[in-house]
Amino acid sequence: MKKALCAVLAAVLTLSLLSACTGETQQEPVDLSAFAQTLRETYEFAQHLSAMDPDAEEFAKQSIEQYLPGLLDMDLEQRVICMSMMRLNNGEFSLVQTKNAQDAETVKELFQNRVDYMVGDGESPGGAWYPGPTELWRNSSRVVSHGNYVMMVVAEECGQIVDEFNALFE
């Protein structure tokens, strides 16, 4: 009887230790608006971007629907879209927090589609149109994610900005 009781107690203890090891820890939420403000204060390219608020401006809504189709249909935790309103697009960034991993993958696709559109397909010019911005979008754009947080950045300093984004999750 003692051996059986010890075996049961050992099994319960082992299972409780294993479940504690596999449990996910909750991460503190990251304020994407605050991070966007830091980018706008730190990087010159970001100072010239317009924050796109589709709830306040019809033009913003139309722009997001055109350049990131489907994004406004998603139920998101946070969304910060900063775009250039000039034809000569010399940078851009978008930050999103989704409610689940599947939506994060969808946002990554939308962001990558935006980059691909701006670069073009080699046969016809992309949305960036001019050689300088096209090279910027081709060589200095990144789409990165951490869990349900996704960022697209297009800037000469994209590597540094990605490092700052990654640091938000450490």
C-alpha cells in the first residue's frame, strides 16, 4: 500500500513539475503608440510620415485599404500605420498587435505584400516608382514579429530599428 501511494504521489509531483515547466508566462503588453512616437522623435525619415487614423480620416482609411488590403477588417489589439504622403516614398513603418498567432501571420503577409508591391516585379516599376526609393524598399525593408506583434519598417536605419523593436520583448 505504501509503495502504491508513493508511486501515485511521485507521479502527481512529476506531472505538476512538468506542467509548471511548459506553462507560458504572460508578457507585459508593449505600447506600440509609444514605440512609434520614439521612432518619430529619433529618426528623421519618421518625422515626415503621416500617422494614418482610419477612424478619423477618410483618406487614411482609403490609403490603408489600398496599400494593406484586409488589415482594417481584422480585429486587432493595436494598430499604428505611418506612411509617406509624397509620391517620393523614402520610408514607412507599421506596427500591429493581433489577438492570435494566425492573424499575426496574416499581417506579416500583408506587410510583405506591401514591400513587394513597392519594389515591383522587375518587369514593371513598383509603387515606389523612382530608383532611389525603389532601392530603399528593396534593400532596407524588414517585416519582423514577436508573438502577436508585427512590424514593417522601411528606412536606411531599418537594422537599428529592428533591434529596438526586438528589445521591447526582452
